[in-house]
Amino acid sequence: MSLVIPLVIAGIVALVFISVIPRLVTHTIGELLVGRPEDFEGWCYYGRLLERGGHYLEAYNAYRRSIAINPEYIEAQMRLDNLITRMETYGASTDSVGRLDSEPQ
């Protein structure tokens, strides 16, 4: 019985870290990009983190920012295309995607 409580506590701590650390990394990368606004690879990576976290609109904007900085950056273009396809597949209307273009960068 004495081993059960530490295992439960360890499980809870692990769950907290698993859910908190990705958000902290994403937030930190976003903060770093404030000081490096022309880092097209950084914006693409930030988009990947946001997309992985289910923040599709923010990921869209990050990919767009990457492409605006370097239109030749194929990885950002491909990720943006895949994200738009995923958004449409999962029921996001094309109107929502259209509204993204009008949002300020």
C-alpha cells in the first residue's frame, strides 16, 4: 500500500509535465520570434508546434509569415497546403480560411 501513493503521485506529475512542456516550448519559441521577426525557419517551426497542439489558425498565420519572409521556402509552403487540406477535411469552411487572409500579420 505504501508504494501505491508514490506511484500515483509520480503518474500525476508525469501527466502534468506531458501536458505543460509542449505548451511551454511553443510559448517560448513564440517569444523568441518576437526578437527575430525575419527568421522564416523559426516561423515555420513555430507553425509546426502550433499545428501539433491543435492551434490551426495560429499555425496558418505562422506558415504565412514564414512564406512572406521567404517565398522560396518550400517546407512552409507544403506545410501550409497540408494544413489547409486538413482544415477543409475536418470541416473548417473555406470562409474561415478566407478570413485568415484578412487578419493582420
